[in-house]
Amino acid sequence: MEKLLSGVGSLLYGMRFTMLFFYVGLVAIIFGILGKFLLETYKLMTTLLFGDLEKIDLIIKVLELVDMTMVAQLVWVVALAGVSLFVTTGHFDKKDMKKPDWLDHVNTYNLKLKLAFAIISISGVHALKTYLSGDLNLENIQIVTMVAVIHFTFVLSAIGISFAERLTREKM
């Protein structure tokens, strides 16, 4: 039985390299967001220089660019977290490679918090954009309220993650 469990464990550990396809996909998504960001920046700059744009429309367009930036950062953090789980010091001891300095500072707690705060930031930008983009009629007030409740839920989740991690660290 122990040999079977060892074999299954070795198989699962060896399969970690299949995650490479996911990380390559995440990098492709970042480049896709970059392309969209550059296109939207070009359109905004053209409108700013040669067209007419209301102040509120400018703010909303800028918030959309900020939102894209934050989403790209979120994808990057997820990819970084995944890679850091599989890149260990042993990989660098066997080869004549220098271990990246950032690898020493990456741990699951920091990455969870960065992920949570990135989601909160994206949610906050989206909430602000939703608030600024509509008239204050009953339907829009309901939408803004729902977006605010969802944003507050993300904030509470991040506080919960921080609190749980702090409790865990105090018991060690």
C-alpha cells in the first residue's frame, strides 16, 4: 500500500509541469489585455486631441483603463503565485543559475492578500465607474447598491483572510 501511495504521490508531483500550459495561457491573456489597453489608449488620446469629450466621459474612460491595468496585475499575481509554488531552491542548486531575489519574499499569505486587495481595487474602480456612469433613477440606484454590496463583501473577505492568517501565525 505504501508503494502505491508513493507512486501516486510521485505521479501527482510530476504532473505539476502540466500547469505550465495554464501559466502560458495567463501570459497570453496579459498580452491580450495589453493590446486592448493600447487600442483604448489610442482611441482616448485621439478623442482628447481631435474630438469633443465630456468630463464625466473622460473620467469613465480613464477608469476603464485603470480597470484593465488592475485586471492584468491580478492575472500576473495569480501566475506568479502558481509559478512560485513549483520553483524551489532545489531547481537552482542543481544548475548554475542564480535564484531570483523575489522568490525569497513570496509566500502564500502575501500572495493571498495581494490577490484579495487586487480584487477589492478592481471592484472599487468598477463601483465608482457604475456610480458615475448613470443617472440616479430607481433602477440605477439598485444597480449601484448591488455593486456596493458586492464590493463590501470582497472587503469583508479580505479582512477575514487577514484575521485568519493572523490567528494562525499567533498559534505557531
